[in-house]
Amino acid sequence: QVQLVESGGGLVQAGGSLRLSCAASGRTFSRYDMAWFRQAPGKEREFVAFINWSGGSTYYQDSVKGRFTISRDNAKEMVYLQMNSLKPEDTAVYYCAADRSRGTRYDSTSNYPYWGQGTQVTVSS
């Protein structure tokens, strides 16, 4: 089992940057695939980015490609989401998620049994 705690959210102007962090606790963190999702008010939770257990594979939602970068440090048990060129439509609560089943639906919330509590990101225009 793994516990996840997100941090790094805040208020930023459009065009600015933020770096989200997800701290994981558990002796087998390096075995987990990790992802970031987000949920805006009144909307369903949506996939943002994925990184596999080794860091060798990453996937992104089309709207964030070229602006967001997911990375991980297995030694520190950390996952990061670097967000650049932020837009007001990026405003949401951002969640870190973990899975060790090697599920193929990396962009589906149902693939992930472990979730953090979320961190708010607000982008002003």
C-alpha cells in the first residue's frame, strides 16, 4: 500500500508556472505507475499525465502537451508535475494517483486504487 500527499499548488497568473509535488510513503514505491489527474468545479476528474514505474514512459492529455512535464525520483519517493504557460482553464484541484497492477487504462480513474487529498491550482486571467 502507498500513501500520497500533494503540495505546491497556489494562485498564479496566466502564463506563469507551478511545480506540484507528490510525496509517497511505502517500501515499494518504485513498483508503482503514477499519474496526475485534475478536477474543476462541476466537472469530472480528468487525466493529466502518466509516468510508468521506471520513468521510461510518459503520456499526457493533449491540452497540456508541451506545457506540462511529469517526472519522478524513486530514491526520494517523489513524483512531480512541472506546469508552464498556465492558462485559466488549468484551474482545478490536482490529484496524484498510484497503481501497481500495470493496468493499460493509464488515463482512467478506475485504474488507480491510491489517491492523494489534492492540491488547488488557480490560474487568474
